[in-house]
Amino acid sequence: MGKRRRVAVRRNTRPAVLGGMIAVVVGGAGFGVYALYGGGASADERASDAAHKAVRTGPPTAAEVRAASTRFLTAWQRGSVAEAAAATDDPAAAGALLTGYTKDARLTHVTLTAGTAKGAEVPFAVKATVAYKQLGRPLSYGSSLTVVRRASDGRPLVDWHSSVVHPDLRDGDTLVTGESGTPPVTALDRDGGKLTAARFPSLGTVLDGLREKYGKTAGGRAGIELRVVRGKASRTAKLSDKTLVELSKGTPGTVRTTLSPALQAAAERQVGKRDGASVVVVRPSTGEILAAANSGHGFNTAFQGSLAPGSTMKVITSSLLIDKGLAEADKKHPCPKTFTYGGWKFHNDDDFEIKGGTLKASFARSCNTAFISQAKKLKNDDLTKQAQQVFGLSMNNWAIGVPSFDGSVPVQSAAQMAASLIGQGGVRMNPLNMASVAATVRTGTFHQPYLVSPSVDHRTLATASRTMSAKTLAQLREMMQYTAAYGTAAQAMSGLGPDYGAKTGSAEVDGQKKPNGWFTAYRGDLAAAGVVQAGGHGGDTAGPIVATLLKTAS
């Protein structure tokens, strides 16, 4: 281990013991008190700030976590940006953001209070004042940091990400206080009622997106705000700027949406019952989005998620097989226990088989091999073209009124192409996409979903270049109705027939014990889709959420 060298630390004040904790008043104008850990920083520094002949490896010790986090937080609070940045594993990025914290975000009187560490992660509370000219507002929030060991010398450092400074920041984002570049908007539901994140928690990101899209054209005037300004990576991910503190109110413009207040409230209640749940309801005849909700409110999975859709993708695959004359709903179709293609051995759930069954039976029971077995008869781009040309997906051209992801069905080959047929491989969707798929089957024509009427800003909605044949459409509806009545969707859809159809799905995800559960369905002039991440089979997880919403609107 070698000899240890104690580093002298100059202090402006002497520590005072308060209730078993040590509180240190650090120098620097406008900065408050930082509550340190019991035992004092000097003891921890002796444990951590030592020179070793051999590079230490492994997770940092509790003493090292205390020392590294204390060093960083104390320096940040004191306004010693260079010292705080040097306590991280990315001094350049940390220095730039911490400098902006004072210079651009106008944050003063910063007080940082550490909580109890959980392993290498240290939560901490932030209190500050946002000061802009004669205006001032308090700001408080919680964040956390993680201590890691630098590989080159084994030194414990703060693992730097912008989220350390504020949990709403992604790497490359900044904090800015000043006149907002975009005036605020008041978003209204389809009945003219005001939409707020307090009333509908899932709509926080949606409201941010509406402001960014329509703020400058809705007739409002900008106010003074502390806001998150998104960087390049966040913009690529279609994340909107976010207001954190409003110092002076602007004059909002007005934007009317297609959301149904009753359905939105019901959707919020349903996703609130499960972790990782998201759901979307649309009107098939028009494409209007009637509800969208997520159990988590930091990211809009309902509109922007990118997840493998599992067996709900078999709706599109079935339309392809019937269109090409490779299968018919009521004709004999293979469903063996397993099927090998492209070097991969594909299985059904519990290796079931259907002897002498039909495509309809395989669809209703969600037989994977019934679809994998047809891969050899398809071209690599057949599924991609079907998704684009019939269902309007995977062309990156939806314009719903806020940021969204319109699905991805890439051209693949061999085993990956086969996996795409059952919604695995490279296929990615979200509840908005799969609600649109059900809606397309319900009406026979793709209507791009939208949250704000295109008449508001004269934008062009996406279209599909062709429709399914009448024969294909009739069979696909028959299969979805049969699944809702007698298949894997029957329990969830009980009592909602006969004008209905559904498909369940489960998508395996590496590292998850349980698959993501999917469910897509239509009833009358409503279509909906949902996912419960790491929830298990779709019929048991997402199914009740979707079915309840279809029933609510009746």
C-alpha cells in the first residue's frame, strides 16, 4: 500500500458539532451551510486523499464515498468551480456546467445537504435562490451523485453527468434564467377545459412540447424563467425545453388539443396502478388522440418510447402473409413447438404446438413459430414495406403536434428478419404506434394520429401509400375478433363485444426477469394500446388497462 501522506486543508471556520452531524460554514458570498457526514471531513480525507504505489481497484469504500462526495459538494457550494470540477471524472464538462449554474442560471445562496449514502450513490438536497435583476424566487430540489474509482490511478471521483446538477438535465443540456425564448401556452382539452400537469401528471412533457411548438404563434408574451435548455443529444431525442421556476409570468397563448378530459383522467388512474405502464387512446375514423398517460412522468413513453412490441406486431405480419397469399385465416397453418431459421431456434411459450390448426388459431394463441416458419418465403424488406405502405409507420414523418416516434421496422436479414415478424429483432414501437395499428385495422385506412388539429398550423399529416385488400382486411378483423373473444385477449376484453378486436404481446428484454407486456385493441370508433414494462404477459398486464379505457368511453 505504501506510505500515506496527509493533505493539509485550510478552513475559514471551525466545525461545530450539531446533533451528531458536523456542519461547516464555508466561505463565498451568498452561500449557505452544507451539512456534512458524522465524523468530519478530515478523517475521510485521510482515508481517501492518499498516494498509493499500487492502483486500488474495486468499488470505493464507504469512507472514500464520503470523502469524494464531501469534497465535491463543499467546493460546489463554496463557488470553487475548479476545485469541484477536479473532484469529478470529467473536469471540463463539470466546470462548464457549474460555471453556468451561477453565471447563466443566476443561482445564488446555494445550500447542499447530503443524505445517507446507498453504496456509492449519495443523495443530496439543493436549496438556492434564482436572482434576475430585481426578481428573485426560491428553488429547492433533490439530486444524487455516484462515486466511482478512476481506472488510471484508483482515485475515487464523482461520476460526472449533468443530472448531478439537476435531475431534469441530460448531458449537453444547460440551465438558463432570462426571458423565455418561447411564450407560455394554455393547453385546452377538446371541450375547452384547461389542461395542467397538476390535474393530469402524465401531460407534463406534452405541455412542454405544445409550448415549444406553438408558443411563438399562439399569441402569448414571454416571461422571465429558469429553464432547462436542451442540448444536441436531447434535441435528437425530441425532448423539449422545460421551465423550472417562473420569476415573472408571461401572457400565455391558447392551444386546443384533441384530448378527452374523461378518458385522460381514466388513463391517469389506470397507469397509476402499475409501474412502467403507458397507454394511448385514439379515434380510428379521424386519428384524434383522446388520451395518453404514463405511470412515470419523466419521459413520455406513450409517444416517444422505442420498445420491441412483441406479438402485437403479428397484426402487421398477418396482413403481410395474407396479402401475399402465404396464409389465410381459416386454412391449415403450421404451429410446431420450435422452428429454426438463420441459425436461431425459435420457441413458443412453454413450447406448445397446435396440430392441424389454422392461422386464426395461431394468431389467437400467439404462436411464434407459425410466423417464423414463413420467413423463408419472404424478402428481407417485405415487412418494412408493409409497415410503411399500409400502416404508415417507420418513415419518421408523423406530425402529431408534439415530439413523437413513429416506429421503426428496419430491413433485416436471416434470424433478425425472422425475429421481426414476431415483434423482436430490430422492430421498435410505442403505445401510440400500436394504437394506430389497431385503428388502421378498424377502419381499413391509415389516419395519422394527432394531438393538435392540422388546421391550427396547416401542417401536413403523414399518409400511407396503399390499403390492404378487402379480403385481407376482412380476415384480419376476423382474427382480431376471435382473439378478443376466445384467445389470449379474451379475459381482458370480456363483455366488450361483439364489435371489437384485440392482440396481446410479450417482448423479451435482456436483463429483465419478466417481459414487457403489450395489448392493442379496438372497439367501435376507439382504438387503444398499452405496455407495462417488465410486467409479464400482455393479456394480464396491459390488457386490463386498455380494456377499461375502451369500456369507459362506451
